Amino acid sequence: MKRYVLLCASVAAASLLPLQSQAAGAGNLWATPQDKAICDPIFSRLQQSERGTLVAQAEPAKPASESKGKDQPSEEELTTQLSAMLQACSYDGKALTVKAAAMDGAADLEGKAAIDRIMRFTGLPQNFTIMETDVPNAAAMVVIGNDGFPKRVIAYSRDFMRQVTKATGEDGWPGTSILAHEIGHHLSGHTLMPGGSQPPTELEADKFSGFVLFKMGATLPHAEKAIATLIPATDGPTHPGRAKRLKALQAGWLQSCEQQQQCEAGAVVAGSTPASQTAPQPEPQPDPQTAATAAGSRQTLAAPQVANAAMPDIPGPGDIEIPNAKSPAKTIGPAVIDRLPPLQADATSSKFDRFVYDEVGIFDPAVRDKLQQTAFAFAAAANVEVVTVVTKDLRGRTPDQFALDVMRQMRVGKMDVGNGAVLVIAPNQKQVGLAFGPGLKVLFENDPSPRKRLDDFIKIADGGGDPQRVSSTIAGAAYRVMNQAKTQDWVIRYPDFAAYRAADQRNSQDRSKATGSYDASKDPVANKLLRLEATLIDTTPDINDRTLMVNAPRARQVGPAMWARTPEGQDVVLYVSRDLSELMPVPLEQGRRYSFIARDTILRTGAPQLDLISYDLLE
């Protein structure tokens, strides 16, 4: 059974509140005094771990030296303890109770089939499981399993889905849009905490839902039905109101429409809301008018992810063919032409749907297919996303800024662990660019090889080489990133600073007694990810402060050092990538309290030294 359960409170339908009271026109849409009586003490307790996330833990068994012969608790007793503690608060402050036994049930086959259908249209690997349980509607959660590692879960209530059908008068599309919303949360790596950054991430999930539903064949009224019917008009504490959420969903639907080249005048038929369906449908059925639209997207569908995906065979430098201009010609098939969405500073981000975008058609189709398949399999196995973009125009940006804007707007990599990379080639302007998520950036600060391979393509093509024939050099740059990134650990090993600090101190004691040589690969904290809550004290700390001991070379390599302090009074130095704020929904501000995700740096002087990966505002 699972001893720890982490309930991340971003319940799906984002204010798909109890439908019974809505249907009757009664009931309070937000937290009641009774809810607050339950939730307020919980949130107070959360300040000791994570704001908005309840870590429910049964009393751990004591070591043998401390147990004094007492029997260990039985599984039944442990389940009882967990059941009593698994009470959390939903995104809107309403009381939420989940039974431990329900979390240990087998994955729901019907729900899994529904998720699999949606995932086939995303072009991305699936990194979560689905279960039917006693949540009030649907929720994206993180569950700590028997192995101690977090697992992404989508939990939903079958009764709630029936209520959605009754309230909307439709089977199929409303429920699909709710599940797609939750999938968007997980694929994007949202921290799912009810802090200040929650409304932007809710809109991201809505935009993703609209994007995928178009590809599945939904008309815009189909895609809008759940939000238009069920969501309150006014903004809630953590979720935007109906109009904002409809706007985000519409933006995703239209972006998908344009990307599939179905948005030219007269090509898209909005359709009308279908009549109520009383019999359950195995899956949403597109209107005949939109079937052709969906068919166009099915050509790029990726295979579903299998459990425990194996690391793909990633080509190395010796495996990349680099023909010269005089090499014998070969037959090359027709190029695939993609469309990138407009890059706008105020646009809501939305998860990408393929690992290769080529607006020019310079990829040899065979090279492109291999790169797409390898990047997909690598994302499934290593949890790192590498996207390659060939653009007709940098749109007034530098190549690196263009790559960063693509990373932000197309949410490449998961926001919580910063594990994305974007490679850009602008052949018409003979320029290349790179952007790395904060979790990857430190690996390539002193490694110019990916950029060099992209430059090689420009030089060969500029010297007369056929772009399609030399496109393997572009793929070689992506493969170089993958080979480097697969060495990193992307699991958040420590849920709070106290757990990390305790492990570090135990490790130091063990090392002081060891007689052999130090093996970094066996170090339990070196380069590992942790979560911590802290207040940002100073964004420009004194480099001469001997208590902090800011490491100047690291500040130059990774980014400026900042000084934070945990609730227990522990000072911490965070090295912050210069691009990080552009990838986060809210800015870093001195004096405010955040939940940080950071990576250990191995530096052991002064205050703990960590590389900042992401953050979420707590107040």
C-alpha cells in the first residue's frame, strides 16, 4: 500500500463545484464557514511543509532500537491511520476527503481508455495514471508511492461525470474537456498549488483542452460546453471566471485549427450545440462537418506510451551522416510543412504537440521522423523534452530570444523541474538559437557543441549543400542535448528543506567515516531536486557576506545569487537563471514567500547553495 499521499489541490473542472446545488440554483459557490473550519487548520499545518499541498503520513514505525519490542503497525492499522488523515482542501477551499483504500485501487480501465484516446491526439508521452476514487469531481494529484517517489495521477468521480452529462445535456465532449484540462496540468508540470500562480496555470490547462479537442474533432460549441454550463461567471480565489476561461479555451481551439491549416475562410464550421444524448457514448463522436479536420491531425499522432519506457538508442556524433555538396544525390520525399503559433508576450502558454516543427521544409522526411520518434521516446524515458524548430522568420527577435519565447509559450519542459530545450534554425536569416530550461541550463553553460552542430548546418547549406540532405546535422544537435540530459535526475527527492538537510548531514557523517574514495553517483543529495518554502530576503546579497558565502563563479555561470530564508530561520543562497522569470507565471519579488524547487550544487561553504529551478507564490 502507499504510506504517503500528496494531494495537490487543483481540482479539475476548476470550479466544477457540486453540481446538485448548482442545478437547483442554490448553494455557495465558494468555501462555507464549515469548510473553513476544516480547512484553515490544515492550511496552517501546511506552512510547515508545502502551502496548498497536504502531506498525509501515518505515524512511521520507530527504528528497532527505539521500538522496545512493540509490534509494527499492521497494514490494516496503517490504512486506518491514513484514512483519518487524508482530509485536504480543494482548490476553492471546500473540504475534500479521500480514503486511503481508494488510492490503492487498480487503475480504472474505462477512465484509462478515455485518457488514452485523448493522449493519442497530443503527440506527447503519457506520464501519469488514472483512477476512479471518491474525489468530488476530478483532480490532478501527485501520489507518493511505495518506492517513496512521486507519481502523477488523475483521479475522478464516476458520479461526477454522470452529473456533468445531466447538467450539460451531452455525453462525450464535456467529460473529455475536463479530462483534457487535467492532462494539461500534468503535461505542463504545474505545481498545482493554490498560490498566486494558480489562475495562469488554470488558463494554460483550459487552452490545452481546447487545442486537443479541436484535433479530436470537436466544434467550438462542443469544446466550450462544460465551461459555459458549469463555471461561475465571477473569479474565484484560485480559478478565473467563465469569460476568462472560455477565452483561453477558444484560443487553444483556434491555434489548433490554424496549425492544422483548417482555418482559412470557410474551412471551419462552428456547428451548433448537439441535442442531448441520453445513452453513454464510448468516446466523443465528431460531427461529419469536423471529421475532415480531425483526420488531418491524425497523420501526426504519436503512439501511446508504454509503462517503464526504455531509453531509446540516441545517435552519437559518429552516427550522424554529414554529406558534402558533392556527395551523390539521393531521392528525398516531399517535405512536411508546419505552422508555428504567433509568439506574443501576453499569450497564454499551451503545451506543444510535436517535437519537430519545420516551417521551411528543410528536413529530410526520414531524418525528421527518426528525430521525432527519438525525442518522443526520450521524453517518455528520461522526462526531458527537446523540441527542434525551423522558422521562416525570427519575427524581430534574436535567435536565442526566439527560442526562449517558444519554450515559454509552447511550455517545452515541465514548469516545475525546468527540463526542456528548444533548438532554433532560421535558414533564411542564416542564424541559430538555443534555450534551455533552468533544470538543464547548467549542463550547457560551457558546452558549445549543440550550437556548433546547428551552425554547421548553416555553413554547409550556405556553401551549396542541399538543406534536406544535410538536415542530419540539425538532428545531431538535438541528439547531443539528449545524451547530456539523460544523466540528470528529474524526481523531486526531498519534499521540504528539513528532509534535504537531514539527508545531507547524515551523508556528511557517513563520508567522514568512509575509507574509500568518494563516489558522487552514490551521494543521496548531490545534484538532487528538493522543494522548500522560504521568503526572498534580498535579490542582490552582499558577495562579501561570510555567512552566505556567495560563489561568484557560479553566479556568473548559472545566474545571479539571491538570499532566501526558511520559516525555521535557515538562510539559503539561490542561483537564479536569467531566463527563469520569463518562464514563470509570476515574478520574484523581495520580501515575498514562495515554494521553491531547487537543485543541490555540491557547494558546501557558508549557507546552503542551490540552483533555483522554479517557484510558486504562496501569499
